[in-house]
Amino acid sequence: MTANRAWTLASYPSGWVTEANFKLVESPVPSPKAGEVLVKNLWLSLDPYMRGRISQQQSYAKGVEIGEVMTGETAGEVVDSKHPGFTQGDKVLTSQRMGWQLYGCMKGEALTKVDAVRAPLSYYLGCLGMPGLTAYFGMKEIGSTKAGETVVVSAASGAVGSVVGQLAKIAGCRAVGIAGGKAKCDYVVKELGFDACIDYKAGNLYRDLKEACPKGIDVNFENVGGEVFDTVLRLMTPFSRIIVCGLISDYNATEPYALKSIRSVLVNRVRMQGMIVFDWNQRYPEARRELANLLNQGKLKYRESVVEGLEKAPQAFIGLLKGRNFGKQLIKLA
């Protein structure tokens, strides 16, 4: 068995993340203790939330300390088990504590056994994983969408946004996406079936969004924040709902964007709620089952952006934060 390799946090970023903020280290492959499982990671998920984990600001989860392995979910294969529920060869989904590394030991209770025959293993980090679960519970529990409503989602071609819009269409809603660039907008409309997608880089965001939402916006699934969110606020209808899932435009800013249209929340009696998927962890099997059924029926389409090799993880992460990915960003480890 080869040595383990892992990316650790070398320094906290100030503003934009750089590759110098990470350090690649080698160590012996660990051996599992009683109740633990040794996993060979085959896929690593890169997600925007990771930027918050390497910030010293208070957050909903503990951040990464200097010298610790970068946090991140993986999908992999059991190579050694000291837990009765797992055997060699089992395919598993790990928790975020596993992180950016080739091998790792975890308590069996922190692993989820998955069926890599029903769907490719990498899908459990995307449409059947945290992004898909986030879209499912955000729409079902906070969005409370009704047929005929208009749903707007930012970062519409991404791992979460793409599922949000498709779920909106399945629920009988008008789905409008916001994405960066013509290629992404074309994909959202022509491949995913959204009713419209606005290119925020085109410079006519308010005009184009208003034209795409003639009756206003009933549900906003917010992934971007900043000017995009400010523009959406101007078009919210009375008693509309906002799911605040991400604010990626602010994650690397030294001075956060100041919303100018927040008065809309008061005037329109908008219900706005933060979305952290862990709040529904007891219901993950329900969501995975429903999403897998949609996937197998051809009602849920999915796209991956794959980079090969652990050594490229920092570069790919920076690209993700700058919107260079197209679909779910993954690192193929083996």
C-alpha cells in the first residue's frame, strides 16, 4: 500500500484563496482501531462552503486549524474494517471530516454505505449527495413551492442550482436560472429544461430578470449573494420565500457587499431563512431515495466537472470559487 498524501491548511487566506494557503504532506497509511474503517478515497468533493471553513470568522461548524487536513466529503472503498457493519470492498460516502487525502480512518457510524450499481459512485457527492439533498430540503421545507409559482435560483448550472431548477419544474413551477456566461445559460435552458436563464455577466441583470419573471419572484434559492441577490430582492412578490443557501460572491471579499434592496423583505413580508442541510440529516435516506427515483426515470439530469489527481485540488478549489466549474466539481483520486 502506498503512503498517504493529504492537503493541510498552511495559512488562513486574506481575501482570495491562493495555492500557498495549502501544504501537501505525506504520512503512513493509518490502521483502523476498534470500531473504525480504513477507506481508500476514490472521489473528493469540492464545495463553496469550504471557504468558510478556512476563515477565522464564526460559522455553523468548526473551522480547519493550521496544519489540519482540509475538510471535505469523499466517496471511496473500504480496504480494512474493524467495524461489524463494513467489509472490504464496500463503497461508502464519508463525512466532511475525512478531508482532502487518499486514505483515512473513520468511525463506522460516520460512514454511509452506498449502492454504486444503482448510480455511479461520484453521484453520491453530487445529485445524490449533499448538493442534491440541499436542493431537495431547501425547496420542500423552506421554499414550500406550489404549482404556477416562479422560482429563481442563482448559480443555476452548479451542483445545487441545477437540481433546484429541475425540482421546480417537476413541481409545476416556472424555473428561472441565473448563471455566468452564454454556455452555462444555454445548458440550463436546453439541457435541464429551465424556462429561462439570465447571464449576469451580460450587464442587464435587472432588465432581463424582470422580463423573465413578469409576475415577480415567488421563491428565490440564493447561492450567490451580492449584487445578484440585491437585484432579485427588487422583484420578490408579497409573502414570497427566500432560501439563503450560499453567498459565494462574498466569501473572498474583504468588505462584504451591502444590500440596498433589503426593504423588500419588509414591504413584501418575505420569509427568508438560512439553509444548512445538516438540519435534516435524519431524513437523508428519504431524499436520496426520491432523487434516485427521479434520476432513474430520466427526470433529473446531472453534470460533473472532473479534475484528476489530488495534487490539483487547491487549483480546482480556487477555480470553483471563481465560477470556472461547470456542474459539480470533483477530484478523481484513483
